[in-house]
Amino acid sequence: MRSALYGPAGFYARGEPPALHFRTSVHTSARYGELFSCLLSAVDRALGHPARLDLVDVGAGRGELIGQVLAAASGELARRIAAQAVEITPRPAGLDPRIRWCSSPPARITGLVIASEWLDNIPLDVAELTRAGPRLVLVEPATGDERHGSAPSQPDLAWLRSWWPLGELGERAEIGRPRCEAWAGVIRRISRGVAVAADYGHTKAARPPWGTLTGYLAGRVVPAVPDGSRDITAHVALDACAAAGRTAGAGATLLTTQREVLRALGIAGRRPALALADTDPRRYVHELCLATEEADLIDAGGLGGFGWLVQAVGMELPAVLRRRRCQCRWAGVVPAPAVTTRKPVSLCRRCRRVTVPVPLAPVTA
Ligand SMILES: C[S@@+](CC[C@H](N)C(=O)[O-])C[C@H]1O[C@@H](n2cnc3c(N)ncnc32)[C@H](O)[C@@H]1O
């Protein structure tokens, strides 16, 4: 997987733009970037508006997301942001000159780190349970033919025992140890701040028995043949990354879904009232498009089902990552904060009493 993606003729090493081959949340809607700018403001507030606020996007692709988040910031906040895209591919032409483009994250970070669909592209090995025990799966790069290799290393076997125990002959596990290490490496660099990993994921309670390795090429799902022609990805054991992050210094953790987080931030994906089509057809169409994009971002069977691992170092998780709920008899009603105001609504819409924060539904590990 490493040479297929990052070797001399590898898919990413060649500089293939992800958007030509697959669609991520940032390609789906500008709302995604807006939400991260909302989160950045919340982190800034919680940090007491530091003189330098780091905004780091790891695995930044073509810099679309970090560009949007930076563009949304204004005034004195914009002047304090130190934006850095971390990428192994070359800097794209036309990127905002305020964004630094580097191959590794800054040594010390105070602010927000975003890793949107980064961890799933960190190369890993696959192990299959054979009669002789777990064996690495070796793949012929040109054809995709497979055979068994040696036993995984002791650290990999230990990772498998903790995070992805193989139960039956023929079952496969994707050894996520390199991802845990990569994530821990990011957390260790944060002095104070929040890191978000948004990715396809699973937890120990529901590992896929035959793994998730998949190829993407020109918008299609293709076999994961490691010949360098295509993206190769595997879902992320996010609970294992969370544990690695805690060991690396994260004090607070939220592991939930994109749907939960985005809904807490006010994304509803609700169609505009039909009456608007008569009174203001242009606005109706605009709002309908927005609602469609939002629905895509929170679709439980699609992007909304992505895992969000949020970890804070030296601070609490920002309050915007909590739903607020009223204890009045309308207790089922969740008044969503409006993202654009950046000021969470704190009164129940029905009884006008103050709402209380409730935790987002966690993913069970
Ligand atoms: C699936 S793309 C995601 C791009 C973008 N974040 C998005 O959501 O559209 C993953 C990106 O991570 C980059 N990447 C993978 N490993 C990396 C590493 N160790 N350091 C920097 N970038 C890396 C790849 O080059 C690729 O552009």
C-alpha cells in the first residue's frame, strides 16, 4: 500500500488530485468548511484568543478545506491565524499565499488540527487467520494476486490482540498500528488545542470480518490492486486511534459520527417551505440546493456515517460540540445553534428557558 500510494510512481506521489477520483465532504458542500471555521472560532474562544492561532490541515489534498476555513475568518481573528497544510503532494497553484505548505506538522501547535480523510490513506498491512495463526497477506502489485507471508511483527500481533482479534479461519484484520502512531504523533505536537479526525471508521464492537480495503479510480470503486494507478484506502479503527491519542496526551475525547456533530452545529438538511417558491423562486432554489448538500453531509448511510474523533489537549472540548436540550415538557426538542451566528442558541424555542448541554451520542467501542 505504501509504494502504491507514496512510492516513486505512487498514486499520491504523482500528485493525483483526490477530487478527480472520489468525493469527500469538502467537495460535497462549502458548509463543511463553514463548520470548521465555526469550530476554529470556538477553539479560539476557549484558548482565550492567543496571539498566534494555529490552523493545521493534515492530509490537505489540494488545500480546499483549509482555504475555505481561512477565507471564512475575518478581522483580527484572520490576522492571528497561522495556517499550515501538511501534504506530501506538491503545493497547488493559486493557493492562498497565507497558507504554508509543508510535509510535516509544526512542532508545537496551539489551535485546531483537522485530519479529514487522512488516516484512511495511511498505509497498513493486512493479516489473515490461517491454521498456523495470523499471517500477513502479500499482494502481487501488477495483478493483485495474493498469498500468505510471514507472521505479523510482535507489536502488530499485540495491536491485533487489543483492537482486532481474529476469530475464525479466513477472517482478515487491517493492522491499524501505523494510523494510531500517526495520530498520536499529531496529538503530541499540540500544546493546547483540539484535533479532529473525520473518516470512515469502525470500532471494536463491529469490525468488518474481511476488512475494508478498497480502490478508487476516476470516480469508481475498483479492486484494491496496489499498482499505483488508483487510490487505496481502508476504514479506520478510530477507537484504537482515540486510545493512542489519550496516551499521547489528549485529555478529553469525543468519538461520534459526522451526522451527530453536524446536527449539533445546526445542520438540518431541511427543505425550504414550498411557499417560498412562489414568493422568491431564486431564493427557494438556492435554499433547496443548500438543503440537498447538507442532507448529503449528514446522510447516516453516507458521509454522515463517518466517524469523528475529536480530542482536546490542555483544554476542554469546545461547548459547540454539545447539543443543548431543554428540560421543559418539550424535552425532545433540540434547539440547533445557528452556525453563521457563531453564538450558540441557549434558550428553548418553545418555553424560552435556558437549555442544558447534553453529550453527543458516542460511538460505542
Ligand atoms: C483522501 S485524501 C483527503 C484530502 C482532503 N483532506 C479531503 O478531505 O478532500 C488524503 C490525503 O492525505 C495525504 N497524505 C497521506 N499521508 C500523508 C502524510 N503522511 N503526510 C501528509 N499528507 C499525507 C495524501 O497525499 C492525500 O492528499
